[in-house]
Amino acid sequence: MSLFEPQRRGERRESAKSFVLTQAQMDEMVRQAREAVPHECCGVVGGVRNRASTIYMTRNVAANPATTYEAAPEDLFAAQRAMRARDEDLIAIYHSHPHAADAVPSRTDVKLAFYPHAVYIIIAVKADGDMCVRGFRLYADTETWEDVSLVIE
């Protein structure tokens, strides 16, 4: 199985196949992605099971933010403290791919997917300004991924 193949039927792990968020939450992530161009944006999502409660924007402090992301540690700590106070879990990690044609995991995205329980949301900001947003479960141990449906309520 190659790095960019989804997991095959029968090999899938037990996980929610959908992720629920509001239009306002989606708009917040998309706005951050648009404003970050030409750099990648990043953040985490708190919630319960597969339902988003809160979007936590983080600053991208990567050495090369145009092609990778690294959330500022102090932003992550603040988000984790807020999640604990709100009785939320870290259920998703999001970032953008500026000037991408499609929102698909990069080799780096898959290799650095250290939270297999989390949904990874990728926001592609196309050169013409259009957006493509998709959700995935990424598995660094097998270097595979599977689609997760994003449901807007």
C-alpha cells in the first residue's frame, strides 16, 4: 500500500466516518486559511466524540511556514487548558495547503500524524481563491489515510 492510498476495505480501523461541525466553525477555519496565504495556517478542534465544539486557532511557527505547519507550543497549551475547562477532547487538527488544487494529505502530513484518534482537516486554498476542505484519519504507523465526511449542521 503506498503512502497516498486510503486504507483498503477490511483494513480500516474502528473510527467515526463523519465529523460534525457548524457552518460558523467551518467559516472560521476557512477565513484563517485565506488570511494566512502564502503560509499554511493551523489549529485544533475541541469537542466530544465526532462533534466539534470549539475551534482553537494557533500560530504557525514552522521554520518554513509556506510549506509546513507547527503550532506554537504556547497556543497548544492554552487550547488544551481551555479544552479541559470546557470538558472537551482534542478531536481534530486542521491546517491549510495554500495554492493547492485539492485538499489531500502530503507525505509530511501522513508521516507526522501522531494522533490517530484525531480527524485531520485540510483546507486547500486554490490559486483562483476557491477553497476545498476535506477530512481524513491519518496513520503514521502504516503511512495510510482514510476519508472522513465533514457534516455541516
